[in-house]
Amino acid sequence: MVWACLANLIALRTRNAELTMVAGLFLTLPTLFLTPAFFPKPLLPGWLQAATAGNPAAYVIETGQQLTSTGNDWGQDLRTLIALAAAGLLLVPAAAAAFRAAAR
């Protein structure tokens, strides 16, 4: 939902399909590569480990890896929900405001 709000916010602000797709690509790739999706987090360089701390997608990926490999970890689940709630508190109202402005 958070990622959809970001895409909708870009689309509603730019009103340009091509720019929305390009912006989505330029946001998706760095966001994905700043996660432990391709390489274990403990083996990442220090600066990349620090970058994953502020990336909500990293929390989602880590939780998914945890669930599929060793099972549920309530602490990891809680951190993921907090990261997604924080991102949602920023992006959902912004996307709703962009929709209201575009509907006028």
C-alpha cells in the first residue's frame, strides 16, 4: 500500500505516464539494492547496512526471509510494522491530498 501511494503520488503530481514509469524505475532499483535481498545483511559493507536501516523495503524483505527460513520472530515483525506505519503516515495523506487536488 505504501509503494502504491508513492506511485500514485508521482502520477498525480506529474500527470505524465512516461515520467511516472521512469521515476518508478529509478526509485525501485535503488530501493531494492539497498536491502539484503541479494546478499546477507551481516556481510554487507557498513555504509550499506546503515542505509538499510532507513529503508522500509529492507524490513519487509528481512521479515519475509525470516518467515521462510527459520520461522516467526515477533521483534522483527514489530520493527517491520513500525517502519511501514511510519512510511504510511507520510505517503497515504500525501497521495490523498494529491488525489483531491487532481480531482478539482
